[in-house]
Amino acid sequence: MNGMVISGGTVITMDAARRVIPDGAVAILGDRIAMVGTAAEVAAAHPDLPVLDATGKAILPGLIDGHAHAGHGLVKTIGNGDSAAWSEACRQIYTLYSPPSFWRAEAALAAMERLRFGVTTGVSLLGGGDSVMRSDDPAFANAHCEAVAEIGTRSIVAMGATRPPFPRPYVGVDGVERPVSFEQQADTIAAVLEAWHGKDGIRIATLMPVYRKDVHDAAEVALIERQGRVLRDLGKKHGALFHQDGHRKGSVAMADSMFGLCGPDVWFSHCTDLTEADIETFVRTGTSVVHNPSAIAAVRGTCPAIELMEAGVTVMIGSDATAPDRSGDMFRHMFVCMRHHQKRFADETLLPPGKLLEMVTVDAANGLGLSHEIGSLEAGKLADVITVDLTGAHMAPANMPVARVVLFANGHDVMDVVVGGRVLLKGGEAPHLDHDAIIAAAEREAAAMLERSGLAAMAVEDPGWGKIRR
């Protein structure tokens, strides 16, 4: 059986005791962790395994990004801060101007970014804007999943129906525009579940648009409930999770009372300006929350992450990456999360480094139903391990390793990444990837998309020189 030992660094285990082991080591056999302990203990137990030297580094579990969007990697920055125009551009691009090659190139780019930043598991909704999903044909999801599998990171790909009314126009793989019904989207999701769920590091989750307003028309309520039930039952049939993007004031309680969408296999994103009934719903149903502190939604409203966690709700952090204006660097999002809530309460004691690291490791694993597999360095769990360089000028002096990792590191300090026992990044390089080719493909597809859509003017930069507001 293939194996290795990662040795000599400070092991931040994230296990139940939250052990931090100076001069520690992690032994890996096959795709699983075999032992975690001091370097001497592990060397004595596994003397014949090759050693990856982690001297001067922190050794910790791979990071988890609880919410992001496939497609966004090729629509970064466009719109010059006009989020309404950007959202409308996403609607057009994702339904009319994005062939499978677009989704393949974007997936490779985003997965390579995650790998470089130590994100070994991430959620990607296949589309974005206001619930605009690329769920009209399995070819698009296949292209995405194939590219992610080639990079080697783990992914939860969330697929769902586009917001009604139906049918909606889509341009298919043959370049012809056709109306697409809810039933066609449901059939597409079913086919992708059959093809990809649980294979090559890919899991599929089902998704339904959030209904944020009171719905009084009985026929409309019945339609929403029927569509939600179809997608919820489809996911349950395959043991898949359920997700919704963009909850805010009152919509969580509504999702539960009117449509029965909540539960321990569910996580909701953003969750801003929640009501007491919303928070009670999370507590009662065991539904988890992904807080996206760097997202525009966090400017327009406030996720009561502190109140939720104090009530016992699992809260993880998501990047909402990578467009229009953010990255997949979870170190960045941990810091933003901390300052966001410290400012809310004028309390600098909130969200210490240990809690922030929990939110992107063990808490995220718990919220995604994967705590038995990932999120901590423990014998028997999947060998998803990263190292973070502690020797840079911004990381000195050499004390308080957890604080240094969370508060001072950035994604480029990640040196080594192991996923399922396979070394995907070593010394900051990924030898199995052609970095330049992935970037070139992304550039070509972005340029072709702008030409097809007639949206090239949205990519002309206006930096806002001399302006206080855009």
C-alpha cells in the first residue's frame, strides 16, 4: 500500500481535543490517515514510509469552502461594480453564451485556484446570478466535473432549477436556442446524479431557488412546493445534500413551513437579517448555515453568525467566489469574517483564531455531512492535508502558530496539498497540471464569451479615479 509521512512541522489537528503538536507528523497509508503524533512517535511506527519534510510549516487539514459558484471564474470584475448589470450579464452568459468548453475551462481555473490556496473540498453551484442554473443538458455539468476531477480536489456541485417562470430559453450544445422546462431541468439533474455523485471526488447536491416574498396565490404555492419536492426527493434518493442560495429575512421559516425544505442534510447560504422565527427554524431542524462575509450580500444585510452559533447552529464560511470581486482564498475570508462581526458588536474578543479555523474545517465538514471523512487530522479519516509556510517575514516571530495561520497567512503560503493520500501540490507547484495551458484556455473562453454575448464593453475598466462613490 502506498503511503507517506508528513513530518517536522507544527500539526494543528482540529481533532476533538484540538491538539497542536510541535515537531509533529501525520502518517498516511493509501487514501487515509494512519497516525497523528510527534515526529518521533510516527517515525518509530512507520519507519519505511517516505517523508515529506514540513520543517518550518504548519500541518493542518485541508480547508473547506462552503459556498461558491461555477462559472464565476470567467466573469470576474465585469460591470465595474454595477451588481445589477453584472447579475443580468450572468443570466445571459450562463443560459445563452456558455458552451461546454466554457464550463470546462472555468472549472479547471477555479479548481486550480482552490488547490493552490489549500482548499481541498469546495461547494460550487453550477451557475449564479439570481438562481440561473446551467441545468438544461448534462453536457455542461459533465464538462465541469471532468475538469475538477483532473485537478484532483473534492467538490460538491449543486444543481437545481432556474427561477420560474418556465419554459426559459437556453442555447444548447449545438448552438440552437430552445425553451427549457422545469421537467427537462429535473431530468438533467437526475442524469448528473447518476453519472457523478460519489465518483472521482465529486458529490452532487440538489438546489431550489429561494422564495423570499409572501406567496398568497394557491396555484403558485402548489407549483413551488411541487418543484421543491421533486428536487428534494431526487437528492434524497441518491443520498445527496440540499442547498439554497440567498436566504434573508423570513425566507428560512417560509422554506420550512410552506415547502418543507429544511433538515440536517441541508445548508443555506448568506442568511442575512434573519427573523427570530428563522433562527428558531435552524435550531429546530438542524439546518446549517454558510456565511459569506466577503460577499455583496454581507454589505446589503447582516448574517447573525454569532447569534446562530450561540444558539447551537453550525455555521461555516464560504467564499461566494470568485466574481465579481473576490477570490477563493479562505484565509482572506476568515479575516473578513472576524472583523465584520467584531465591528458589529464593537467587541474585539469575538471570533478568536481557533473558532475561525473551525469554521473552515470541522464545522464546515459537519455542516456538509462529512465530519466522518474530512475536517480534522485523525486516524481513519481521508488524508486531506495541507502545509502552510511559517517562515515568511509576515509570519515572524515564531509563536502562536494557530493565530499566525489564521490572521497572517494567505493562500500563497500554502506549500503542500495532499488529497486522499495523493500529493497534488509540493513546494507550491502542481507537477500534474499545465498551469499555463489552464490559464490560456480560461482566457480564450472568456474572450469568446464576451464576443458571443456582445458584453465586451462591460469588461472595459473604470477604476473610479478621484471618485468617492462609483
